[in-house]
Amino acid sequence: MTVPQITLNDGNSIPQLGYGTFKVPPADTQRAVSEALELGYRHIDTAAIYGNEEGVGQAIADSGISRDELFITTKLWNDRHDADEPRKALQESLAKLGLDQVDLYLVHWPTPANDNYLNAWQQLIKLREAGLTRSIGVSNFLVPHLEKIVTATGVTPVVDQIELHPAHQQQDVTAWAADHDVRIESWGPLGQGKYDLFGTEPVAAAAQAHGKTPAQVVIRWHLQHGFILFPKSVHRERLAQNLDVFDFELTDAEVAAIDTLDPGDGSGRVSAHPDEVN
């Protein structure tokens, strides 16, 4: 089993499928990440606000895996956008992770009402230049936010990590990203269990046709669209299933059928709207 690598617009590469630690309790994080690494995951996504960077760091240290085989992402929280707070925040995250450098650092939310995400982005550019992170990107940025930072700095994020699943595909953001060589990372790729995604006819039919679980079908849908994703689980069996998606392909018709699950009016969103998180 080899996870495909995607080349980012700065020349670095990222494993297309990884392990996400959102809502993994700190007490469970070291075990869960250790199991993910044992199973073959090499891309771990965390964030300062998750409160579990120490557990991620402990699992990395215990794994014995060479640092250059791992891809570690963390994120800048919303109250650290001003002045040189991003540098302090990243240094705190690195200390918790036990690392000298992360592979990817993201602005977690644009918090537009605070109007300071441009400064945060300018500081991330400096952090990359200082070698504290190899790549820089954003999360939950909509097209106006993306256009503002790129116009002001001339530096394009390598990724935009957004809520993306079959009922909420954010086609305006993904189209902009495709035009600007920005890779999309899907968070909540399985809809966070907030609607019956697995019971929908296109997903259920594809699962039956391929002898796979509905979750494996949806993961495969993301992969075939070229999205980067990191489903979260704290159960070893599910971790293994989520990785066992490289021995089949959905047909074009199956992908197109799953595409139709987005109502197209934004009503499929299951989490907060980026303009309302400040």
C-alpha cells in the first residue's frame, strides 16, 4: 500500500491521505496516532486549538520513524493573528510537538470581523523563510479571503483546508483553487456523521458494487477528485479501513452520482460558516 503524493505549488509534496486528530481527546491522542503510524499513515493533521499536540509529539518520538518520512501539519488559532503572535504560537506548537519544524502551517480561520488575517498570512511567510515550517497555507478561507492575501503579498497558499463532503462541495472555492494551483484539503470528509451520507443511494450502490464500506467509497470519491483528506477515528479497525482504499476505483458514473448529493445552495454545510467564526 502506497499513499499517493501530491506536489504542492512550492515544490514540496504531501501524502494525499492522512490521519486527522480533530476531536481526538488528548488522553487518547498518543495511542491513536501511534496506531495510525503503525498501520502506515505518514501524514498527521493537528492544531493548537485541538489541545493534543503533545500527544502527537509523543507518538512521533516513540515511533522511531525517520522525520523525513512524516508530514506534520498544525494551525494558528484565531486569537494569535496580530503583530508577531504567529511566531510565538508556532514556537509553542513546535515545543509541544517536539519538532524543530512542521511541514505545513495553516491560518486556521480567517476571522474576517477582526480584519487581521492578512497580517497572519504575512507572518506565516516570514516563518517559512525562517525555516520553522516548510510550507504555508490556510484553512476555511473563502474566495474573497484568498484573493485578499494573494493580491497583497503575491504569495499563494499551498492548500486551503475546507469543510468538504458530498453534500457540501464548495465548488466556488475549489474552482478558484484549481485556477491558482492551490490544493484542497477536505475536513469533515465523511460529513461528521451529521447526515445519512452512507445511506444515500449513490454511496450505498457503489459500496455494494465494489465490496467496500460506504466510508471507503466516500474516501475514494475525495481521492479521485484530487482532494487531500485525513479522516479521523480512534478505533484501530476503522483506521485500517480508511487506509484500505487503493485497491479499487469508482467509475466516472459513480463519481458523478455522488457529485449530485450537493444541493448547490450551501444548505449541506454541517459546521460553522467561515464569515461567522471570529
